[in-house]
Amino acid sequence: MKPFIYTAQPSRVIFGNGALAQLSEEINAMGAKKALVLSTPEQRASAQKIADLLGSHAVGIFDRAVMHVPIETAREARAVARQLGADCAVAIGGGSTIGLGKAIAMESGLPILAIPTTYAGSEMTPIFGITEAGIKKTGRDLRVLPRTVIYDPELSQSLPVGLSVTSGINAIAHAAEGLYAVDGNPIMSLMAEEGIAAISRALPQIRQQSDQMAARSDALYGAWLCGTVLGHVGMALHHKLCHTLGGSFNLPHAETHTIVLSHALAYNAKAAPQAMVRIARALQVDSAPQGIYELALHNGAPVALKDIGMREQDLDKACDIALQNQYPNPRPLERSALRQLLQNAFDGAPPQA
């Protein structure tokens, strides 16, 4: 076994049907008294429900979270938190909302309580991302790691099937790259394989019956594991490409991850054979890249960048940006091969090694 370093992240997880009922208790345990509730405009009703549960402990709702955390939105939310005297943030939703909470915490140090309603996994990571002048910049800082996470599968029951599938494959991407991360370790590898297996068995069941609680619980459990992996080890080519495509071309986050993952795995397959074995085993298939591609295809998810707003004339620019400030990757980044990867993803072609 190769040498490794493992440091556990200090977060508290409350998991189970009806776990939301423990919200006030968890806010008190954090020592907070003035919570700013965060959401996207579409989830304003959910934010209001949270504010109602908190009663006098809720000082306001900021419902303008959007994808990729534009710096302008982050500054506005920080100002609102200061004006209201908030001493914590409660983020309900997916990666966009939790990312906004992190942007507030990074400046103010306010503790975050996260209530995920998708399978994005951001709630288990100290990773933040902010988009400024068309470039999405990411980093790690323990100040942005949510202090407490409440996982209530009942809250994901109404997540549309299409978003459930793309959000789930987005989570799988975190675990898949964790298996070949430069700073990986055996504990994260165990969690990665289990997380991929849980989500991959849940998604077809959710597509067949969207309100099936056992499948929703499996998916959320898998998302917790996959997010934990992302929070403990580094990212590689897949995440670099998705940060480029999302931050610079404003493509939808989960759909972009869903489309790119199989191609990134194919690019790295020969350089990370043991990771491919574990991913394939978790998916119960022979080929990891093909298995991811078919998981998306057979469950109605997009498989082509051209179908989610990418323009073919922008592929060269995307390739150039992806080659800058590279993340560590098992296989060196080669421009011609990377450009072909993007072309395949644009066309929706099956992954090619």
C-alpha cells in the first residue's frame, strides 16, 4: 500500500426521513440566534418554510442564489448578512445556494447549516467557487465547510427526475475523481466506491418511480459519501473542464458534469487502471467510461454539450482555458487529445480512450 495522509473534516451530519424537524435544535447547538436563510428564486417557498420553522431566529431570506456564484451576487448577499446582523446562514437547495453560503462565510466566518435538496455534494466540502469576469475560480478553506448538514430524503422527493439523474451523476464525478486523486487514500476510496454504487442503483429506480423513498434515501446517502470524498482529496481533469465550461460559458452545472464525466474517465483510463476497475465494479459494468455514458443515456440525461447551450465555435477557447492553471491529473494534458475530448462531448459520441 502506498503511503498516505488522511485528515477528517469537522462536520456534523443529521440523516434520515423527517430530520428537518431537528433544525431549531441544531441552530441552538451552533450557538446561533440570527439566521439568514438562503435559496434560489425557484426555492423561495422552501426558504420560507425554513424561516417559519426557525421563528424568531430567522432574520431574513436572501433568495437570489444562482449558478456558479457570480461575485456580484456574493457581494450583495454579504451586505445583506451584515445589515441584518446574521450570526449564521441556513442554505437550503443545491450547489448554487450552498456555494453562496460559502461565499458569505469566506468573508465573515459565519457558520453554515446546509440542507441539501439535490445530490450536488457541496455541503460536505471546504471547496468554494466564485465567478468573476467570466472566469470561475475555486479554492479550499475550512471556514466555508458547513458546520452542520441535515439530510432529509423527504426534501428531495419532489426533485424532478431529470435533475435527479444529472445531480446524481454529478455526485458520482466527485467520487470517481477521488479514486485517482494525487492525494487519495484508502478511506476515501472505500467511500467513493460505495457512493457510486448507491447512486447508480438509485437513479433507475427514481426514474421509474420518482417518489420512492428507499431510492431517494440511497441517492442522498450516496451523495453524502461522494461529497465527502470531494471534500477530502483533490480534483483532476473532469472538474477542471466542468469549471471551465460552467464558469466561462455559463453551462448548467449538473448537466455539464453528466456529459463530461465519461469522456474524462476515458481520457484517464490507461493512466488510472485501478480506479477504473473500482468504478466499473460499483456500476456493475465492464467499462467505467461506457458505464457512466449509458447510465446517463438510459435514464434520459443529456449526453451532448450542444444540447445544453455550448457553441461549437467556443470549443477551442474552452480547450485553451482548461490548459491554464491545470489540476493534477493521472495523464498529462495534451492539447490535441483534450480538444478531441471536448468535440466528442459536444457531439454526444460514446467515450473514446
